[in-house]
Amino acid sequence: MGNGWDPLNNQSEAMKLKESLNIGLREYEEELTAPRFASACYEDEDGYLHWFHEQNPNIDGQIEGVVRRVIVKAAADMGKKLTA
């Protein structure tokens, strides 16, 4: 993760962040329309799940950018708790 690392705009970097921090995503199971929300979560040291949701403004099914945003939100919240 060197210079120019940008998980908000790079799908592979967002997935690396998700995997390295063990962030879960809501599964999309054969939905007939574009998902209305993207959701990500992580489990803290006490076993509590922290969920982050972002509305999908795209009606054509393009949700990758929204997924990247919830991954970054979850990662930022995890970092905030580590530095508190």
C-alpha cells in the first residue's frame, strides 16, 4: 500500500482492505433489481458487530463504488477506535 493508494476509487485496493481487516459485506442473492443499499460490518474485540450502510443511487445495478465507500467507512471506524 504505497503512494497513491486509494481504496475509494480502486476496486482491488478496496478488496485488499476488506480482506486485511476482516470486513464483511452483505450478500446479494439473485435480487431482481439493483440493491438499494450496500452494507459492511466488522466485529469488535467485545464481539459486537458494527454495521455501515450506504444507499445505492444507481438504478442500473452499478454498486461497486457504493461497496467501496462502506468498506472505507468500516475501516475508518476501526482505526478511530484504535487511536481513541
